[in-house]
Amino acid sequence: MLRPPLARLAAALALLPVALFPAQAEPAVKEIITYYDVSGTTAAELRTSLSSLRPTSKKDGHGYDGFTHWSVYWRYTYRNGTPGCTIASVSSTVEVMITMPRLAANAPAPLARAFTEYTEKLLLHERGHGQNGIDTARRIEDGIRILPPQRTCDELGRIANALGESRLKDGASLDVEYDARTQHGRTQGAHFP
């Protein structure tokens, strides 16, 4: 049994981590999947259809069977006080736009099954890109939340937005690294045929 002063100390220490480490940011996420229709009665025909209809990346000019683009938007409010202007609250929204192929015409059952397996793995890969956007939003929120007070709210706003823009660039490099590591989903089983 703890003595009363030790019990108070234990209770205070139990609350300390919560005060030092605020809850992790949880951005609002909106995922939109659009499809382009492909067809074929053989794997070769289906591959030709995929290759001719798939989206092209604006970043590198290459075509990919699946493609993900994410955007992060952040908002914050200020609090003016004795130490200066501080961040009162911060939140973010992530929009994840995924483009995927869809089998449009009747294909032989084995080909349709193989294509379904492929698109399931491709979607898993594309959602990994979306996760990079979500992780980036968390880093933006967490970084803005702990910014030190500034003399003016305009100054704090400039710093907060510069932090957000910097972390967006880091997030874009996460997508490049992810594609290199997974060979654009190939190591995750996303290849057809």
C-alpha cells in the first residue's frame, strides 16, 4: 500500500506522459477510386488493353496500371497569450485519389480470377501510396502542434505553412522510395501476367 504522498506522486507521474506527448494526429481521410475499363479474352490481349489505357504519371511520364495521387490540407487556429502567439488547434484532411483497372467484358473464368487477384494486390500497393499521404498529414499536424510561440500570429502562420510545405516534399519522396522498394508493387504480387 502506498502512503498518501507517494500515491499523489504516482498519480501525477501517471498523467505526465499524456501531458508531454499529445495524442497522435488523426487526419480526416477521403479515398476516391476511379476505374478505367480493360478487356481481353487472353492474358496477352488484357495486357495490351492495360498498356494502352492506363494512366500516365505527370511526374515521370510513365504509364502505370494503377496510380495514386494524394493531397494534404491543414488548418490551425491561434491563441494569443503571455508567451506570444501559439497554436491552439491543428487538423488536416487527406484526399487519396486512386485510379484502377476494371475488367469490362466477359473473360474466361481463369483469366478473370487471375485479373481479380492482380487488381487486389495492385490496390494494396496503391493504398500504400495513400498511407504515405496519411503519414505525411500526421507529421504536419504533429509538427505544427508543437511549434514554439512567436511574437505575432502572422509570423507563426508563416512558420507553420513552411513546415507543412517541407513535410509535403518529404512525403513525395516517400512515394518514390516506396515504389523503388516494392518495384512499383511487383514485390507485393502486383504484376500481370
